[in-house]
Amino acid sequence: MTSIDYLIILLYFVGLLILGATVGRRIKSSKEMFIAGRNSSWWLSGLSTYMTIFSAGTFVVWGGVAYRSGVVAIVVGLMLGFASLFVGLFLAGKWSRMRINSPAEYLGIRFGKPTIRFYTVFGMIGKGVHTAVALYAVAIMAVALMPLPEGHFLADPRTGHLSITYAVIVLGLITFVYTAAGGFLAVLMTDVVQFAILIAMILIMIPLSFNSVGGVQEFIAKAPPEYFSLFTSQYSWVWMILWCLLHAFMIGGDWAFVQRYISVPTSRDAKKSVFLVAGLYFVTPLFFYVPALVYRVINPDANPEQAYMLMSQYILTTGMLGMMMAAMLSATMSMVSGTLNVYANVFTYDIFKSLRPQSTDRTLMRVGRVFTFIYGSLITLVAILIPFLGGAERVVVSFLTLVISPLFIPSIWGLFSKRVGQKSVFISMGITFGTAILVKAGLLFPDIVSRHPTFVDAFIGLVFPVTILTILELILWKKPQAEGFLKIAARYKKEDEVLTAEQIQKNKQAGAMYSNMAFKIMMGTYAAIGLIMVLLALGSKDDRGSMLIYGGIFLGLSTLAFLLYHGIRAKRKNSNAG
């Protein structure tokens, strides 16, 4: 990368910090800090949910699958659309109707306080390690493009590139600074920026990718014959179903996603937000993996996990590579900020406040910010230590996947089951975790595990806990209804019984304010991308025409959308005034 690329990445980081600080000034209560005062608009919550699913693994792992195996990677992405559709139909509304302040509050009501401690400990450790690995992965991707002069104090002497340690520290520090400063609202608004950059760069790369091989027809003619198979031996239709169901439980029960469902005013808004995620996943996988797919034709001997970045280097000019790097960094930083804020929420409301119930809102906000810094620092430290594990991080992540994914299942099961309780949670998780340990230690089904590792992981993570909970449901069939279920049922009140007309009006006003802010940020981001591309074109001798066209399109469309939006708002104000 060149100095211009570095400058663009620096501007991106500075923009995130300024946005976090600006949004932080609007926060007046702990509810605003952790669930946006329950006033987030549905589309803003949906975009944030979509971005939270992303990480560096989307580019590295699934980009590698696309390069190696073809369009089966697109089918994998489409499964998330079906999973999100299921969540929108059956789960998101239930979370919203409970009017809880944190996902852990539900666990305490439904299963008891010991369950909160169990989920918090496993969740914080598991999600923390997963987040650290994602942070480390994106740092590796970034430093590969960042050579430094010999002897530079930030350089790794073995590679001559930016040290991974410094890259992890910078990425981690920026993320938890803007998250602590602006809370959940900053997470939402930075997700808007990150979504805009990501979509813009992918849209730019699609025509450039096809042009690099002579067009779509040339790509189809030169691609391997098996490239267009919807399923493979590793990713069979059975695996796809398990993958879809597993992600339905994840999107429906992971605390980071639940936080977004309870941040909107009504259950209808919660459902609409997840339907937006489903719509995006029914569309974006169709073009998201195009660069990695096309690079197979250009270089069939590349490292699959580097295919996306290598294609970016191959087709993007000076400055545009910096924007693509910002898009890739965005994906992981969104996931990190979501993890930090949701566990700050749980710690503040369900641990600290339970110990000090008389704490003021100001105290709770301060505790949340301090926790964000501490937890973020620990995640960053774990990410720095990963190179010293000697490859053991793959075993750790694989094991944690088998531990963390099943945790969502009893949580969702409790939304519908009238009889399972705390014991059922511990029994189902104990058997599942025990099986996972035996399988990963090679003591159970070693031959099957070696031949079908991804299938076995999905099977244990989904089929085991569901089967155990089904058996427990049958055993408890004639038992009285669980006390926790009766408490939850009592909270499922109609929203018109919970919200007064004054509260509904306040929610609409606050939601409109957040939507207005988010729309301006998104259009401002697209305008900035367009302006940068025009300036790059004026100073470049290569591919000047296409850069001017892309820059003009982003500038023109963002300006037009901004003018139309404000015209519509002005008409509404005039009609209301009349």
C-alpha cells in the first residue's frame, strides 16, 4: 500500500472516533447507553444486526471457500437469509415484548440467577476469545499489506511489515474507545458507516473483477466445471440445513443480536429489523464472493484464504486499496464493538446493579464505560498472545464453537417451553459439553471426525442439545408449569397496555431523530467515498475514467437521496403543521 492508502485508513479511524465522541454527548441515561433508550428505528437495528454477523472470517474463511469450491459459498450465505427469516417470524417479537433491559435479565426471570452466572462466565470467556481471534485475523490481513522501512520501530524485524502486536493494539483501542464513549448508539451509527463502506467497495469490485478476466462469459468458460455446484461433499445439503438451523438459534439467541431486538420500540419493529437482515442475506451473497470466485481463474494456485485480498491488490488502484482495507476492518470492528457493549450491558444491569440496587444512572453509565475498557483490554491482550499458541488457537476456537453455539438453544427453548427449568439447562449443556470434549480429544468417533469435521461440529452443536431438551420435555410433560415460564408469560403484555400515548409519541420522535442521524451519516459516507475517488482520479494516470465515473455516481446519488429525503421531511412537517 502507498501513503495515500494509509491516509485513507487514518481518516477512517479518526472519523469513527469523532462519531463516537459526538454521539456520546447525546447519552443521558444508562438505557440510552445500552439499548438506545429503546428508540432505535427498525432499519437501523437491522443494518447493525447484519454488520454484527460479519468479521474478517467472512473475507478469509468464506472467501477461501468461494475460491476453492465455487458458488457453494453463496449457498452458505443464503442460508443465513433463511435463518434470519425464521427469527423474524418466531423469535424477535418475543424478545421485544418482554420489555427487558438486557438479555441476561430474561435468563434470571426464566431460569434463575445461577443461570445468569453460568451464561455470563461462559459467554464472556467464549465470545471474548472468539472476538480476539477475529481481531488477530484482521490484523494479519492488514499487516500483510503494510511494509515499513528497514529498522522502523513499528516494524516486525522478521517480516519488515507492521508488527501484528501494534496492529492489534490500534484496532482494539479505537474500537473500545468509540464504544465506551458513545455506547450502543455509537455502535449503531458506526455500523451505518461500516455498512456503507462495505457495500460501496463490493459494488466497485464486481465489475472490475469481471473486466479483469474479459467479462462474465469468459469467467464462466474458464472456471472449473465443479465451480457451479450448489453442494459439495464437505458442504452437503444436510450440512446446509444444520448450518441454517444453528444460525437461526444464534441470530435468535445470541446476546449481541437480542440487544438489537430490545432496542426498538415495538415487537413489530423487532420483526421488521430481522426481515431486513433476511432480505440483505438473500441478495448480498450473490455478489459478495464474486472477487474471490474470479481470482481462481486469474491464479488457480493461490492460498485460498488470501484470495480476497490478493484480488483487491490485483484490480484496485492507489487509494482504493486503502478503502477496501477500511471495509474489511469495518467488518471485524463492528463485531468487536457489539460484543463489548452487550457484555457491558449485562455486567452493569445484572451484576453490578444487583449488588448495588441504589446506584444512580450516572454511576451505571460510568461502570459500563469502565467495564468496556477493561473487557476490551483483555480481548486485545488475548489477541496479542495468539501467535504464541503455536496453532493451538484453531483447537481452542473449534472447541469454543461447540461450547458457545449450544448455549443459545436452551435460552430460545425457554421462550416456548412451559416446563423446562434451570436443571434442564444444566443437564443439556453438561451432556453437550462433555460430548464435545470427548470428540475433540479424539476419544469418540475419531474416524468420522477426521473425514467430516464441519458436519460433526454442526451436529454436536445443534442436534445434541435439541435432542436432550426434547427428551427432558417429554419427561416433564405432566409436571406443573415452570415458575419462570409463568413470569415470562405475564410480561407478554400487549404494547398498548404497556406504552401510554405520550410514550408512543416520544418513541416516534426519538426514533425519527436516530433515523435522521443515521441517514445523514450514511449519505455523508457515500459522498465522502465519491469525493475521495474523484480526487484520486484527478491525481492518477491509471484508470482515471472509471474512478471518475464511480466517484460521480456516489456523489450524485448521495446528493440526490439527501435532497429527496429532506424534501419529504419538509412536506410532512408542513402537513402536520396545517
